[in-house]
Amino acid sequence: MLRATAAGVTLAVRAQPGAKKTAITGVYGEGAAAQLRIAVHAPPLEGRANQALIVFLAETFGVPKHAVELMAGELSRSKVFLLRGVSREKAEAVISGCAARK
């Protein structure tokens, strides 16, 4: 689900638009194909869910919105985001912290 790059990390996400609230809900899949499952309050219309995911990921990982870029999956539930300036260690710590709060 996480891959280190020169610019930061890429994060594989499985979006669930139209949820009651935006939150990390678990992991979808196993092994190399695993994705972070995120419920998104926004509907999947006109890019609203993608924008909501960008805002949520920026807040969750403590980076500005312009540091979060949708790399793949604009029209799919399966997406890949680039989190610029985030180390793999920090991303893993944030994800485990979110899982512990559930």
C-alpha cells in the first residue's frame, strides 16, 4: 500500500464515496495489492470525492493540499496518491495511529 519514491511516498487507496463521514476504515486486499480503505463523505460526482480525499490525506499526514497528488484512478475506487515530503516511516506511523484509534 505504501511505496517510497524520491519525492515522498505513494499510497494505494480504496475509496468508498457517499459515507456518513470521511475516515480510514481499514485495509482492502492483502500483500502487495493491499490498499488503505477510506470512507469518503463526498459523492463520486464531478471529482468531489477525489477532492475530499486530497483534503483528508493532507490533514491526516500533516502536509499542504498541494503536496497530495492523485497519480492514478481518477474515475475508479482504486486510487494511487503521491504524498510529497512524507517519509515511509512517517506514513506508516500515521496509518498505525489511525488504526489504533478505531
